[in-house]
Amino acid sequence: MAFGFTLDFQSALQTLSVLHWIPLYVVLGTIPILLGPILLFTKYWMLSVLTLVWLIYDWKTHSRGGRRSNWVRNWTVWKYFRDYFPVKLVKTCELPPSHNYVIASHPHGILSYGMFCNFGTESTGFSQIFPGITPSLATLEGIFWIPIVREYVMAKGICPVSRLALKYLLTEMGSGNAVIVVVGGAAEALLSKPGNNSIVLNNRKGFVRLALQTGAYLVPSYSFGENEVHKQETFPDGTWLRSFQKAFQQTAKAILGLNFCTFHGRGLTKNSWGFLPFNRPITTVVGEPIPVPKIEKPSQELVDKYHAQYIKALLKLFNEHKVQYGIPETRELTIF
């Protein structure tokens, strides 16, 4: 009985750790956005003014290495988050700290659980697996415009996916730095569904140009199972639901620059319907680094050359590990 209670309690903590993740960003973002203007007309107006002054004063920090906290990255809640799926990080080759790296990560999935857990926290032991390497997971820059949220995000070692921020990390912070870029972005999220291994890469070459400009080595990585944790709904063409879905996605992309997915998962209990991810293992395999020369103004031909090398390395990584992580031998990685 006691053993069963312990299992149920551990499972509840794991569920809570995932359940709090996105809502916490919403709450932390709502506080300054809503309360800031309101407090201006109260006796606490100075709080709003000081927040704004600090934001202006500290504006460049998120693009200059941020303000990471090993304490935040090692919170116990991230270990429960890891165990919910569970999430695992696998090394296939050493990453010497004498170099810098651009780790390209695939696929995006719905919410990139594997990428966050492996690179935005220490729950899977990144620092022990890759000693001497400091990871910086890149995400949308708009997050860093919101007080409180920006501090929380920077503490986890997350940076903006902007050329300015990434180039700073790879050229001004010495060696032993790795920026992690989810190359397919939100467009790739629309391809996420169980059993599908499709990525957006053919025309995504900015990360290769960045590597050439900074001399950072290119590293492929693939998160097996990332597409399995949610079911995405695409309604049949010609129905009002499909028309509404398309209109909503187009509006969201025009206003926020995001592609919104219609998805679902499990509820608070494993056999119920809801928006929590299914308990499916996610394993991020990090491949062998591709040496890249440092060229300040690389030609398009050179970018194309290393982009082709990267695709070849990614396909090799995928094919060598797919069977081990539940993908049939006959299934191929589809690249758009």
C-alpha cells in the first residue's frame, strides 16, 4: 500500500511539473502587462516606473549572454518534468570545449519538450555529459520584452533566436559555448503528429551561415519521440472547422508571427482527454560535430555546401538510431 501511494505521489508531482510549465509563463507575463499600467494611477506608481527604468537599463543583457542561474537550471521540478515522459540525452561524440558549436535541433514538435528539458535545464545532466560546454537554447525574442518573464527565461540559459544574440555568444564569450537552434521553427510544428518524421530544413540555411561567420562547428541532433506526445487535428478541407482553423492560424501568424496548432493529449489521469502531453519517451541524440571554417562573408555556394553536409550528417544520425528508438527500419526522414 505504501509503495503504491509513493508511485501515485511521484506520478502526481510529475504531472504537476508539466502542468505548471506554460501557465506559469502566462501568469508571469500577465502580471507586468496588466498591473504595470494600472499601478501608474495608484500610490504604487513608482513600481511601474522602476520596472520600466530597469527594463530600459538592462535591455541589451538578453542579447549579450544573459544572466543564467545554475540554481534555477537545477531545480528539482525539472527532474519531475524529465521523468514524466521520460526525457533522455544521448551523446554519440565528444564536443571539445576548445570550440564553439551550433547545435541544430529537430523536430520542433508541438512545444519542444525534449529541447527544453535537455538544453534549458540540467535535469538530464548536460554539463556532465558534455563537460566544459555551456548550452544556450534559442527562442522567440519577444519573450525577452516582458518584465519578470525575461528574468525567469534568462536564468535557465535561454537566449533570443536573433543573429545579434547568437553571434555574441559564439564570438564574445570565449570557447566552450553551444547555441541550440530549433531550425524548423513554428512551421515544423504544423507537421508534428504521431508516426510522422518530417522536418523543415531545405530552405533553412541561416544557422549554417551563422556557423561559417563565427567558425562554430555544426552539430546535428534529433529528438526521437518528440512528435509522439500530442495528437494534432487537421480538419477535412471544405468543412467550417477547417475554414475556421485556417483563418485562426493565418491571423495568429500575421499578428504574432506564430503558427498555432490544434492539438490534444491526455488529461490529469492517463486515460482521460486533455492538453497534457502523453507519457511517451523522448530521446535527444546529439551527433558528431562538422568542422566549419571561419569566413566573415561566406558565399552562397559555400553556405549550400555546408548545408548539404549537414543534411547528410543528420540523415546518418537518424538512420543509425531510429530502430533503437521505436521507428521502423523502412521509415525515412522526410525533409521539406
